[in-house]
Amino acid sequence: MTTSVDALDPVRAELLRAARASADAVLDRARADAEEILRAARRTADEVLARARADGAADGAAGAARVRVRAVQDAWAVELAARAEAYAGLGAAVRAGVRRALAQGAVPRERLAEAARALLGTRARVTDAAGGGVTAEVPGRRVDLSADAFADRAVERLGARAETLWGPS
């Protein structure tokens, strides 16, 4: 259920600004790391492919085809691992940045509690979340305004733009 609540707009804006700033820095670092990992993976793939070609010449066309397929699969596995590492690093860095921003008072705890009560009603039981922020509950409903939830939503909103971590710059 998504409901626009005016009280949440400033909170959301500040947290998104902080998350985006953190994400931009992490993206730059992750792009550089991912590019280096990909270059190394491609070098390795090229070496494996070169060995595969030599083996193929000796072992015949059928054997070479099997080795080439395996080399491409290995290179793809390395690239997928690099992508997963970059994405996980982005998520961890954004969570750390949002936690840091909340710890430094970017959004006061009481403002988050007010926002939670605006969503769930005045009887909502508001509790501090580990790492910053709050969660709130009423029977049958729960709202998570924790630092980690804000960060995870920010990273999820990147969607396909996360591909820029490992795509050509």
C-alpha cells in the first residue's frame, strides 16, 4: 500500500539525497573496481581461449568447441561474480551511508516516529531500529523506517541503472 504522506516527503527527500550522494561515490568506486575485475576476467578468458584454440588444433574441431564453450562459461561466471560483488558492495555502502546520516541527525528520530504514526495512526507502537531509524506496528500493519530499509529501497530503485556498475563507462 503506497500512500503519499506529506510528513514523509522531507524525510524521504533527505534520505534519498544522502543515499544518492553515497551511492554516487560508491558507484564511482564500484565502477573502477568492476572495470579492473572485468579486465582481469577478460584477460583470463583470453588466456583460456588462447589455450583452448591451441588444444583444439591438436585435438580436433569437436574437442576445441567443448573447450571454447567452457572458457566462455568460465569467463561469464567470473563476470557474474564481479557483478554480484559490485552490487553487494553498493548495497553495503549505501546502508552504511544512510546509517551514518541518521546517526548524525540528518533526520531526527522523532520525525521518523511522527511519520510512522502518520501512516499507522497514533496508537502505533514505535521502536528504534538497529542501525538507526524506527519501525512501527499496529495489529495487522507494520511500517519500516529503518536506515537499512531506506537504503535497500534506494538501491532497489536503481533497477536497471545498476547495470552501469559493470557496463562500459
